Amino acid sequence: MAWQRCVRDAIARDSCHIFTKGAAQPRLIRSRFMVNDGDKHGLPRILDLLFINGKTRNDIKNLLSAIYNSAWEVRIGKERALDQQIPSSYIAMLKVVRELHTELRRDAVSAIMTLEQFRERTKQRMCQKDDIEFRGACSFLHDSGEIVHFEDASLRQLIFVDPLWLADYLAAVVALRSPHKAAGILSQDALNPLLKQFRSLDSTTPLRSALLDLLQKCELALPCLARRLVVPALLPDEYRLRADYHTASVRIAAKVATWVIRSPPESAPAHQPLARTVGVRQRSMDHPSLSPKKSVNGDTATEAIFTFTFCPEKQLRRVYAMSYIPSGFWSRLVTRIIGDENVIRAVECLFASNTRADTTRLRQICNNQLKAEWIVWQTGLELIIKGHSVFLLKQFFAQWLFLCVENSSSSVTVVDGASKMTISTEGEGSTRLLALVVDLLDTLLEDWYPAIGTRFVHSSEGDLLVNRFVPCAKCASDIAAEAQCAHDDAEVTHRKNSKGEHVVRGSKTTGDISTLYVIHCFSIEECMLAGREHGWLECPSHSGIHMKDVAPDTVFVDIESSLVIAADQMRRGRLLGRGAFGFVFRATVKLQSGELCEVAQKMLEPVDPGPGARPSAVAAFKAAADKWRRDSLEFASRAYCTSRQELNLLSRLRHSNIVCLVGVCVSPLSLIFELAPLGALNQLLASHRKSGARLGLSVLRDSAVQVAKALEYLHSAHIIYRDLKSENVLVWRFPPPFGPQTDVLLKLGDYGISRTVMPSGGAKGFGGTEGFMAPEIVRFNGEEEYTQKVDCFSYGMFLYELITLKHPFEGEEHVKERLLEGARPVFLPHELLVPSPMLDLAIHCWAASPDNRPSSSQLVGYCSAPEFTHILDVCELDEALPPSSVLPYHTGDEMDDPDDFEAQLWLGGKNITVMSCTQYGWFEQKVIETPFRARFTSRVRDTVWSCDENGEVTVYATSLHELTKLKLPSLSAPIIRAPELIGSDILLLVTGRQLILLRLNEANSVVLLATLDSPFPIKTAATVIQTTSRQIWTGHSEGRISIHHLSTDDKFSFSSSLYLPDDNVVVKDILASRDGNNVWVTYEGGSRVFCWDVERRQISSSLDIRKVMPGSETIHTLDVEMAEENVVTCAALLENADGAQLYVGTSRGLLVVANALLLQPLSACRPFGGELTSLCVVEGPRDDDLNTKVRTTLSTTSSESGLGWVRERVSETLERFRGSPAPSPGQGTSVVVTIGRGYRFVPIA
């Protein structure tokens, strides 16, 4: 009877049993599975081994007893699991879920729900106490097998209500086939038929990304290249591949864009030949592709002939002896190698030419005729170029076999007509490919399988779980030659068949080890140490072997020669600082051009800090040097891995906000970077905090934008930074405390724990700084997959540092626990005096769910947008309807600081709402209850007039108390705009048919002066006051504008008309400049704004807002229909000493700022998702207002009303948030108030 090897039944978190059936080979089974340190062999903890007879049911009771005894030993905390009581609510939810099972199977619908949908469904059938009880019940149901709920970041929002439905669905996915593709390769388009079922309940949108995440989670299908998936279970094994079974060869074309044939240096040293011609075995192979082909122009052209020559002594080999192969290891490694862009670039640069003259011609030939492809199977892959293997990665089993391998080191002779050229894979090209693959393999082991992949982890017997060996190249070459001869001289027997013909058959014994072959290997750690010290290792059979011949990556052969800096080119200076990695020194390097350059030298091994160093630095050096003396092998390898990690990343990064790598010095092992003159940003922030200064708005914006651009660049290169904080941001230019606002230049440094993401966009591994790490890393200790959004969480903490000048959670304990509970850093009241979008962005970056955080591209767009530093504050109105009137009122007085700003905003509606603000935002709101709805509010002298629906006017002081009521003259129609004071005592009323002039006396009584009946219904009106004339412009339907002139005796003298270019439109708004030279006109349902020259009665400029798009939008948040449907809803004019600006609001929430005279857009943003209903300008005091300004009650009692602390902070930190010079005399301070529907916070898709 066949026995089953492993049947796992999970009982506890860290232990499970393996039961075997049948009685065959019990001793073999016990020796293989009943071992110490089973976890070090990839096995669960095995408690007992029982043999069960399925017919007689012998030992069933023993089995039950073993299960019970094992379960009895399981503890949750200090309490036994079996002693714990199950809450009745959990049992109730279990019954509800089983009812849902029945309903979903009956209705034949997908059994997927979002967490919120599942919560609502269960609430309808039972009562739940709180969210904690709900999540506890979900965990219980998942452990009981009633539902499936994954805790990783990408799937935690989904609940699979029926596990059986999920199993059937996944089985159907695996059974899919893509036409014209080999087994094991699946196109994402093939998922479309099943994708329609994969959607949450009550939703019609398929969860494509969630399906791909689920397939990866279950290791059923992994993304490989664009829109391709690899199904590991369907890939052939190596036996079927080598036996040439039908459809067993799975080939994937390598996406080689162009071959880069490296040319030798102009003056190549004589001791470094590019190819060796001794001791090689040559094989020429003709391919069907060598037949003549038609060229593009129709002429017959013969393909070049490629002859591959392999040099065994130059082959690069690396052997990993692992105690076990983790589940899913090969599939993830294969997809990672194939999908890595850096590996493809290394393949493109694999060949080098012997002569510079042949480079161009060879590149053309290779681009036309060389094709690279990957051959993939379950436990390996191979890179084939022109039918020859140049790279092989595979799993070997623990048995002897003869293997002929031709790889890495090859010389290719190219015969093109009469010319003969040679290219080689030796040196830099093959070493770079080896180094990249080794880095991918080590990173995969360390991050995804830390139980075995963490370096220097030993078993109880003292053996490493992973041994990394480098075979001696000469030993391998000699053994290959001996084995080939032995194979060729094998015993041959001759027999005759029935026809008398000779039949030759070789006798061969499987696993024959009669001949002993010995190959000497070095551990990779020995090679790393040797490469640092002297560059040689001693082979017992072949004496000294240079690292360049066996492990060239340990001496950085793959790095460009310009980046390898010799020790005699360096002159070390003073100590700059130290970190976990070691010391950083100021140094001078002599470049190849002879130029001397100041750099920062990051030491990766202990170096004496020199005289004058701090005692703490000297103590740190002595401690590190002592560790290196005790275990130089381990620390040398760690230093090399750190250097290789940063080199692999920085050598290919080029960005203005990424620190530039100057080179690497082998002895002492150190990385050379460009020198940051001002050091790390955290030191400058501490200096500002100590002096009491704060960062100006322009500095905040520039710092945020530059770091966001660095993140965006890294993410575009598929790199997760993982350790974003001010300590790792280096500074080139930055303003000093209380100094002038200079430009800012920051660069991101320290890539020691950065990682290249998988083709799926995810990574694993624990890394980062406490307080800056995203919750998904902290919750699972890096054992679950996460995405680049972890950097966006850290970016929010970085913004917190910029705003508050302190570390997140400073002085607090148990930060990790509090972070998982939802706690975030707290802003103190005076730290809230920054523009609202900065705070909004930080809070959005802190979202617990990665899907709710902005991407790095969105960070760049939003930080670069004008609203990032210009939206001072946001508040929500109590009334849903937009206010019927908006009146700004500056309340400061001439005794205040000219840079202080205090104002009121009167909003008319059901009641009158008065909001008070400073230049930092809103701070107070008061409500005046009115019996009737206030339609219009206006400022008349030093009072506020409110006109209600009945035509009654109530006069208020700015202290909000009522002064008097007055009755307007009897009007034939209701007024359509707020009463306006012309001059000092002329009051203008506008109704739908009349213009009325009233004289206002000191007692607020009115006398009728004149009326004007309009032949056309009046829609809007504006007064135009010039030095020599006074005009009233009224807007009508059909694009008509009427101009009514006032005489010196305050009578209507004559009228004239103008027309808009567009017919059949209704004039909506008319705005006039303070000097009366220009008028701006909009019309209802239109997208254009016109600027009229009052003297010439002509349109001087116009603006179509459909042609203006907001600068803060990304491709994900941009509303493509916005341009076509956008219409002007409101406008406001801001006049400054340096020119007037026109603010235009639209029906789609767009705010456009334009040059008022030229109507050229200056900026645009979209702060609202719905209509922008109102715009008004709150202007500060002007020189002509200071003589008539009356001190208001609000400003004199501000300290008593709660404004005192704001004014104190404003006076203390006036200069810290100002990024531009102070306003010029007479200009004052102004703000623009916008009112709209649906504030967008941060525009995240």
C-alpha cells in the first residue's frame, strides 16, 4: 500500500502533526521526519507517528487521544486553549454564516463580500457589541474554516464567505489555458471569463487586482511579464524537459530592446586580456536560421555565422546548499529574475568586443539576428542565446550524476561575409548578471523566507541553514575533462541483430561513484573577506586563486571602472558622523580626470576616527573593531552585502534629488558619495526648534516636493525605500533659523534597507524606523507582502517632522502597539497654523489601509499644486444650501501690526452666520437668529445691512448687536442685489425693472433722489466709478449690457448699450475695477469671461475656462468630462499693487486665477468636487481707509473672546510661515474665500 508522506493538520500557530497511513518503511519515515529542529529542515513540529488501518480501524482511539493531548497542550497566553470559553456571539455569527452559505449556493452567486458588506449582512440577523467583537468573531470563523479572511494588506478588506466556493473557483482558474502559449504560461486575458464572477456582493465591478493578489497569495499564479502569469503547478519538471516530452519546453522571450556591445578601453592594460584562447573546447553548430534571408529592401542578404566557444576555467559558478527548499521558492525566484528590468539590462550588456572598430557593426548584427529566451521549468531556468546556454540556474538533488554544462563564460566568433569578429561574455558582463541574480536570490531568501534565509542562522548541530559555496574553477575544469574522458571510454558491447548488423550500446550504471572526484569549494563569506584583504584564496590542488577568477563580484568586477576608487586616490578628513553601519568621513578623491573632489566616505568596516574625535566615537570604534577581530568572517560579509545592496541600486539611479554615488573603495571597504555641505536634515530641524524658529511656507513646500519627487523616481524604478525620515535626507541648500528665505535642495540618501519589488509590485521583510514604519509592516513583522505605499506612510511622518520639527511619537512608549491601535502623532494648537492641505496630506498618508494612501506620483502633483500652500483653512457650513449672500468685512485697526489680519465673513441664509478669521484660518463662528431669511448683506459705512425677504433692512454693528431697522421705499419689484453706497451718501437699489438712488443721512434715514425704469429685465448690475464720471452697468438677456450715466447732481443723465459676442445669453456677473477703467462680464451657462475697456467700449481680452485644467490632478483623478461641461458660476476681483487678479469659479469645482487685464491663466486648482457657488475677496486695510477706519468691538476684545492665544502665536511666528517678502506699503493683506460643494481634501483615486 502506498503511504502518504505529509498530511498536515494545523492545530496551533506554531505546531502541527503529520500523520502517515500504512505500515511500510516505518523506520525510514521516522528517520526522515522525526528529527530534531524540524523547522530547520522545513518540517513542522511532529509529535507522534501513528499507523492506521482503514479497514479494521485499529489505533483510532490512540489517534483521538494523541489529537486531544496535543490540543490540551496548546496555550493562548498563559491559559490553555481548551479551557477558554467561546462567546455566545461567536456561535451566533457561525449560525448566520451558515445561513449565508445556503443562500449564496441557492442563488448561485459569488461568495465574496467586502468587510463592510459582511458586517451589514450579519447586523441584519444579529446584534453586535462593537468592532472589536466583530473582528474577534471573524478571526474565530476563519480559524474554524467557516470563512476565509486574509490579514495581508491587499486582501484584508475582502471576506470569502464560502470556502468551498473559493476552492472551486481557484481550481477553475488553474484549469484555464491560453491559446498559443505553452502550459504554465497564462495570459491575464484568459481570466476574463472567470473574472466576471469575482466581484463582491451587490457590485458589478470585477475585482481584477484582488484576484491577482489572491492567486499570488495562494501561489497559484504569479505575474511574470506584462499581462502574463506563470502557473507553477503546470510547468514541466526537469525530467520531462530533458527527455524532450511534447510541449515540455516552456520558452519566454527575453525583452531585449537592443544589444549593447561593450568596447574595450582606449588604452587597455596588457595584463587584462578580454578573452583567453588556451584550454578551450570548441563546438560549431549550424542552425536553420543561417539560411539566406530577404532583407528589408528586398535584397538577398546572408546571415552572419555565430560560433560559440566555451572556456571551462572562466565559467562562473555558485552553489547554494540549503537544508530545505521553501514552498513557492522556485516560482517566485523564476518570475523575479524574468521580470526584473535590471537583469534584462545585464543581458543586453552581456557581450564585449575585442576591438573598438567592430562595435557598431556587431551591434547591428546582434540586433538583427541574436534572440534571447528563457527556458523555464519547476525548479530552474536557463537563458538561451542563439540556441546556446549562457546562464543556468537549477536545483540539484543529493546524488551523483554526470552533467555537461556550458554557461556564463563563452567567446562568440561572428563571421559576416569576409570579416571575422569576436565577442566575449567574460569580465564585466557575466559578472554583472551573476551579481544581480545572486542579489535577487539572497533578497528573496532573507525577506520572504527569513526562517532559512537570514544569514548566519545555525541549526542545533551548528550547521548553517544555507551554505553558499564558490567551486574552484580549476578543479571544476579538471574534473569536467576527466569525467568527459571517462564517459567517452565507457565499456561498449557489440551485438548483432537478426540482419547481422552491429549494434553499439554503452553500459551505464545509475549513481555509479566508483570514480572519486574531488572539487574544492570556498564559502562565499571567505571570498568576501579575501576580496577585502588581499584578493587571493588558496586551493589545496591549485595553490593561489585570484578572486577575479572564481568570485569576481566580491571584488566588484561588474562595477564600471570609473566607479572603483583605489585607496591611493582617497585622502580621508575629519569625522562627519556615525550610524548603525559605521562612520562617515569627509574626504577628498582624485578622479580619473585628475580633478580633486570633496566627498563623503561611508565606512563599512571599523576605521580609527582619528585625533580630536569624541569619546563616544572612539568607544564605538573600539567596540566595532573588537567584534571584527572575534568574527571577521561574519562582519566582513555583512559589510560586503551592505555595499552591494546600495551599489546595485545607486549605480543605476540618476535624479536631482537622489544622492549621487561617486564610487566604491575596496580597501578599506567604503562607499563614496557626493558631499552634502549642510549634513542631514534632522540636524537643521533640531537647530530651528532650539532657536524657536519655524520653516517658512516656501521651505515646507520645496522640501515636500523634492522628497516626493525622489520617492516617485524610486517607485518608477520599482524600488521601495523603506526608511524615509529626516535623518536620511541630505541637505545642500536650506535657510538658517530666522534667515532669509533661500532656495532648497534636498537629496535622499542611505539605501541600505531599500528593496526592489517583485513583478507583482510587492515586497516582504522587516525594515524601517520605529514611528515611521507602516502598520502593515509592524503588524506582521514584514512576513506579509506590502507595496510601495509603505513609503507614502513614512512620507506623512516626514511631513510631520517638517511642520512640528520633532520626531513622531517623541517621548512616548509602546509606539508599535499604539500605531496598530490607530494612534497617530498629535499636532499641538500652534502647529496647526499651517495651510490646511499640508495637514490633510499628512493625515491621508497615515491611513491604515494602503489603498487609501496617495501614491508617490500623487504626492508630487499635490505638493506642487498651488493650493498646497494657499488654502489656509477649511470649515464645514451648518446649512446645506449655499449662502444667499456673502459679505467680507475687515475688522483690524490702525493700531495693529500692519502684517496682522483679522476679518469677518457674513453669510446670509436662514440665519446670519458670522465667521471670524486671521491670516492662518478660521477661529470663531457666531450665529444671529433672524425671523426671515436674509437675502442680501452689504457694508454701509461702518455697519452691516441685512435685507430679508420682506424688504426690511436690519443694521448691525461689527460687534454683532443690532443698531436699528429701517424701511426701504415701496418698490414695484424685489431687489436683486445688496444695497450699495456710491460715494459717501448715495445709496443704490436695483430691482428687476428699476434703478433707485437714495440719499442716506447720518441717522440712517433715506430720501428718494431718482429712479430709472429699464425697458429690459435687469439680471445684474455694477457701479463703475471713474475720476470724471459715474456709471451703472446692468446686464440683461440676449447678451445686452446697458450703461447708465449719473450727472453731478445725482440724477440719471443718459444710457447706452453694448452686446456680448454670444447671442441669446443672459448676463450673469459684472465686476468693475477700483479705478473704473475695466469691467469683467460673465454669462449664465457659459464658459467665457470677457474684459471690457470702459473708455473704448471694446472687449480687450477673454478667457475660456474649458481650456484650463488643474495642475494638481493626475491621470487617475483627472475628470476628462470636466472641460466640456464646465461653466462659470462666480467670479471675484483682487486688486494688488503689483497687478489685479481675477478668480473664476466653475460648476465642476475648478478655481482659475488669471491676470485680470490679459485674462491669461496664472494657476488653477480644483478644491471642490461639486459646484463652486461663491467667491469673495477679503481685503486688508488700504492707505485710503486708515483715516476713516473705526476700531471695532471684536478687535478690541479679541483676547477675551478666545483669540488671544492665536494673536500671541501670530506675533511670535509671523516670519516663520512667510515664504515671500512682506507686502509693500499700501498693499495690505488679502485672502480669497471660496464656498462650494464637496471639498476634495487630497485628490486620491
